[in-house]
Amino acid sequence: MGQGGGITFINGTLHDWKRSAPQAHRMENWNIPETLPAGQSTTLYIEWPGDAFTAHIPEFAHETFTLSDTPFHFALAARRINDALTFQVILTNLTTDNNPPGTVIDLGFAHDGDVCFILSGTEGSFTSTNPPIDWMQRNIGTLGPRPLREICMPGTHNSGMSVSRGRTILATEGTCLCQGLSVYEQLVAGSRYLDIRPTITAEGWFSGHYSEIRSPVLGDLLKTWQGMSGQGIAEIVAEVNRFTEEYKELVVISVSHSANALRDYKPFTDPEWAECYKHLSNLTHLHALPNSTSAALADLPLSTFIGGATPKAAVLVLTEAPAHTLEAFPDAGFYTANQLNMFDFYTNTMSADWMATDQLDKIAKNAKDKFFILPWILTQEGARDLVLSSLKEMAVDAERVLWKRLWAGCERGKIPNVVLVDYLKGGGRDVAALCMAVNNMFGV
């Protein structure tokens, strides 16, 4: 027997995908259905032959799908390229945003894991895996009139934690790093919501990931703060500025979980918040609204921020601090988190299936009237996990159920506004493609 793994197809179009006549193949398991229904997701288990790495053939299987009632079709191929097994989609005569006919989209292969292919939209405006970097501007005709609470976008959890710039004695990269890409790279990969957690250390201002660990035996009698500092705040500002110079997109920055390591990791004081805002004032595309303290951000259309005859970028900074800390920075592009009317509650579990069940239940009950943050993340539980668990491995588990389950949990008027993930991947910008499929299929 050979290696196996899953492919999830998300058909966000109005057309069934009809398989052409079955083709000969050399796969151990290649049970491709006759139809992949419109508006649905389908997960298939595929298994390679045992000689996949020794057989001297480049292609093991090839199937063609036609979009019903259209002339458009694409192909799925199982191939070995440079001694790596991979699935590829070939857009034979189909054009999607950023992908002309003939484009080959490499899906990869995850042994005992899942990869996905996403196609959504309508004829003339199809979107697929590998969307453009500036996916908001490229879809401004559709998304521009919609208020932010009716738009789905990718986001990154603890966005500054892709590198270690200082740590406590018990901290490890496996338990503290939440991302594998820098902030700039996350934005290029499709993220439009950054979760920044400012920390003051003896070395300066950084993003941080710190937790108070209590002894499982002695409790509060033996507790300590452990964690790690990530990208510097000035570095993050520079990377956001670089991105917004290159791409005229909206970037939302949530600033929360402040900590001063020089004061036993206590939250910021008002003067420290003022200094934080001074650092963030170096963001070059802060979007200042008139009467900003009363603006209901979630009700404003996307075009308010990045629309117009000349495309423009916009950055919104949301702070967890009390509103009075912004009085010295009026109409400067800083807002309180309450102004976005957010619903943001994570599931405290290391079980991907339970996290998905809980979060989809939260969408059903709360997404209609809120700007819904969907923390599709797994969390460490207790002191032992904070020392031994790997956030990168946990992110793989969470991603595995993202493709399978999120789509089925959405409906018109009840969507996540931010799909918040650890270890966002670049490559095919899969999470951005998923969010655009949600926008195309379930947008109001």
C-alpha cells in the first residue's frame, strides 16, 4: 500500500462539476465521483500506489471535470515532480481571477492530511485557489458596496510571532511561535486582519506571546510568566507600510494583550498606551474618519476605505484600551475594538473536531448581528502543554478540518468575517480563496 491523503473540493459555483468518462489510472485508491455538486464541499481519500517513488512515470492519474451547462472544464492530475508526489489542477479553458487558461495550480500532497481546491463565482468572474494578492481591489465591484460585517477575510492569530527576538527560560519556539511568515508575507498570503500583542521589554517594543503558568500542584503558590518576543513593533509598522504602498488594500490591526515585562507583565498604563499609539502613528495609510470615536465601523462599506476613482490603501487600528486613551489622538485612524462590534471567543481545546463544532455553533447563534471573528485555532491546555506542545503541529490539525467543515457551517447572512488561523500558508493563498468563495456564495 502507498501513501494516502485527502483532497477537499469546494464548489462555490452555481454549476455541478461533471466528470468526463473514467480514465485509466495507476492509483491505489482513486474513487472520483461522477458529480461534485454545486454549492457543496466534497472530501475524497486518495491513495498512491506502493511504487509511486520508484515507477518511472510522471503522471499516475488524470481526470477532467466540466462545469454543467457551460463549455468550461478543468483537469485534476496526480503526478510525481522532482521525486515529490503532488496533485495539480489544470485550468484547460477556464479563466479565474489571476489564472488564465492553461494555468497549472499545484495543490501539493499531505500524507494523512488534506489539501484543497476551491472554485467559486460566476462566468466572467470566477475565483479559485491562487487568487491575486490584491484580492479586495480585484473584487471591489462586488465587495465595495458591502459593509464590513458582510465580508469574509483571512486573519492571522498572534501575527507578530513568526520569529524569536527574546524568550524566558522555559519558552520554546514550538510553544510560542504562531506563524511561519512575517507580517508582510502574511499580507501577501491574503491576510487582512492582524492580531498584534505589544510587549515592552528591556530591549524595546515587540510583539509578544506570554502566559502565566501555575503549578498543577501548588497553584498560585508557584506561578511564573513564560513566553517569547517576536517581531518588533517598528518592524511590523514598516512591513505594513511596505504592503500598503504596493497594494491598495484594507488592513485591520487589532492591538490587544498588552504586557510590560519590566512590571511583571502587567497591562499597559495610560502613558504606555500613549507611547504605543505614537509608534503606530508611523503607519502611513491610517484611515481617519470624521467623528471617529462614534463611527460604527462594521456598518461602513468597504468602498469607504479603499474605493473611489483612484484606488487607495487603508489601515484601521483597533485597541483594547479604554476609549479615553485615544483622546490625545483624535481622528487619527485609531478606534476602540467596540466600534467594530466584534464577537471574538476562542474554543479552549486541543481537539480540532471539538473546536470546529463549537465555532460553527457560535456562527449559527452570533454571526448575523456581529463582526464575527472565527478563531480557527487550537490552544494549549495547562502547564505541561505550554512546555511540550507544538503550535505548528496543532495548526496542521486545525487546517485539516477547515476545508472539510467551515463551508457547511456558513449560510446567507451568517458568515465569519475573519477566519483567524495559526501558521497561515502562502503558496496558493488557500484561505483567501476560501474567504472569497464564502463572499461569492453566501454574501448578502
